[in-house]
Amino acid sequence: MRTTIAVVLPCLDEAAALPAVLTGLPPGYRAVVVDNGSTDGSPVIAAEHGARVVHEPRRGYGAAVHAGLLAADADLVCVLDADGSFDPAELPRLVAAVRDGRADLAVGRRRPVSAGVWPWHARTGTALLAALLRRRGVPVHDLSPIRVARRAALLGLGVNDRAFGYPLELLLRAAGAGWRIVEMDVGYAPRAVGTKSKVSGSVRGTLRATRDFAGVLRAGVGGAR
């Protein structure tokens, strides 16, 4: 029987966050946890909480997301960070926009729920990239940390990046294909104790992500200028 809605959760050492994230999924939402080389027992914990576990040996956010899309058995697919920074209860609003035909791609815009949640270096980098995207006709103010679309359509976009540039390339390709992109505010909370962002958790991580983003922009993906 096909799952109603799949939730792809890229995962690298998120054992501390997974129980709350997985038990917080709305009814009818089935988790596909893509383990990207965890050493803290994340795959076991995910399985114990009812998730389908997929192993992706190639490191990279884009590699994990793509593996999850291939493994998902649902028409509608959500992508959600596994570190506890987002409430899964936000997902139905985004799902409704796609399901009701108001959007081809529904994405989240982070709204910090407390001070210090979003480091200045990550917030500044995101704002600059989002401004570039808007100049290219992509109506967003964030890089879609949460997103919902139809699985077949997502795979059909042919997103190639397998690292941090994946969300940027997705947005560019979606806009280039004429997709209706709807952005909604979502709460952005502190990550679960014991987890760390692979991007905003350090200046080094942010610089690595910026390098990947720049590569996508240089490639002129989706008609980017």
C-alpha cells in the first residue's frame, strides 16, 4: 500500500533529536530517514520509532535527499531536517498548498523562536543568496529548509548537486520550469542537545555551503543569470 505522504529526513548523527521528530509527525506521514554515515546509532533509533531507514554512503546533503526521494513511496514528499529545529506539525500547511493546487513547491521561511538560534554568519549568507534568487525571479527569502512537492515532479527536475548546493539548484530549476513557488513562515528552534548543524553550526560549515552555492550559480542552472 502506498504511503499517503513521505517525509525525507537527511540524517548524520541526529540520535538525540530523532525520537521527538519522528513521534511528532502528523498522522499519515511516514518517515524515510536517510543515514549519511552516522556513528551515534541514529539508524537504529530511527527504525525503533517506525521510520524506514535508507543508507546513503556518499556524504552530502543533496546525496541524502536524492536517496530519500528515490526510496519514498508516495506522491507527495516533504523534506525536513532531522535535528529538531523544525516542528513537524508545520508540514500540513505546506502540504495543503501543493495538494490543493495552489503551489507546485511549498517552502518554509525560517522565523527564529528565540535569540541566538540562527547565527549571524548563516543568516547573512542566506539573505544574500535569497536576494540573488529574487533577482532571478525566484520568490523566496530563505533557501527552503522545509519543502513539499510531488515526488515525480521533483525527480523530473533533474537536480544534480549532491552537496549543500542542492536546495539552491532545486529552487533555480523549479523557477526555470515555471513552477508556482509558495513560501510560508515556519518556526526555527534550537536544535536538540547533542546535535550540530553541518552548515550554520560553524563558520567553516557556512563557507563550505557558500562554495557549493557559488558553484550552482556559476553553472547557470535553471536559467540563472
